[in-house]
Amino acid sequence: MKRDPARAQALTQLANRGFRRRCDAGDGDACHSLGTQYILGAGVERSWDEQQRLYRRADELRRAGCTRGLWSACRAAASQIGIGDGVPRDPTKAAELRARATALATTACAGGDSAACAHLRRSTTPP
């Protein structure tokens, strides 16, 4: 494939617009992805402050999704809080969220959610 930096930049900016729309609509993963773009300077001007704002928003949205019973939101919130990615690191809260994610995923898997079943297989397989 031929290198095309201008096309790559245009595609990155297009992806960022999509992340922004999805973040504004309440998608925590999109907020986190857009925050990562800001810290990397990928298609946007590098901004630590904007990255941190977006990571905090991602945390809020993920925790709200977890409260509503979405196992994937609990899993993502646990990961973010566990490493302190834009929010204070809290291993205890991360463990609570991981346990909730597992419980919710178990129910979802029993109901036929193949992604939840795959998550359970990955999370219970020894390293």
C-alpha cells in the first residue's frame, strides 16, 4: 500500500468527528478514544487538559452504564479506575466493578449474549 499522509490525516479527523458525536451521545468508550487522540495529537492539537476532561466524562458514562446493568460498562469502568486513567486510581472500587461485570455478564451469557460469554471465558482463563 502506498503511503498517503494527507489521506491518513483526513481519515483520522473523520474518526475523531465520529468519536465526538458518539461521546456527545453518551458513549463512554468513544469519549475515552477521543481523549486518547488528544493526548497523542492524532488529528487534533495535543491537549492534556482535554484528554483528562474526556477521560473523566468516559468514567461518568461508564459508571452510569454499569448502574443501569451493562456488564461491558462495568468492565470498562473497572479497567479505567484500576489503572487511574484520568480518574483517581482505586483498586478496591475496580474490584467491585469487575465483580459486578462478571455477575452481569453471567446473566447476559445465560440469556444468549455471545460477547458476555466470551468475556467470561477470557476473564476466568488462567494466564
